[in-house]
Amino acid sequence: MNLFEVIRNVFVEVCGRDLLSGLSGDDYSGSRLYEDLGLDSVQVVEICAHLESRLGIEFSETDMLGFITLSDILEKLNER
């Protein structure tokens, strides 16, 4: 399972539906978490917590506040 698929599964767990339907790992760059995907700040924190647990990583508060697009999350995960 690639990183995009892990994120997609976490989005389904947190949001109860596949918000990333129709996107592939190459199509995500413009997807804004709040405006395009309709997430609120609590959902973003929950998504981060699920990713931390599943991938054994930790996001700082600054990281989470800086996540505006889906690509922001993917870029931070690729750094780790």
C-alpha cells in the first residue's frame, strides 16, 4: 500500500466517506483540506493522529497548523 492509499483509508475512517474518490497520488496537489474537501480543524487533527498512529511518526503543532492542502501532508510524510 502506498502512502496515498494509507491517507485515503485514514480519510475514510475519520470522515466516514471517501473524500478522495477520483483522485490518484498524482492529482492531489490542488486539493485544499478545508475549502475543497470540506474538512474542519478537528477532522484535520484526527487525520493527523490516525496517521501518526498508523505510521509511527509524530507531527508538531506547527506541522498541523501548516497543513492547507493534501500535498502538504504528503510532503511532510515524505520528509520522515
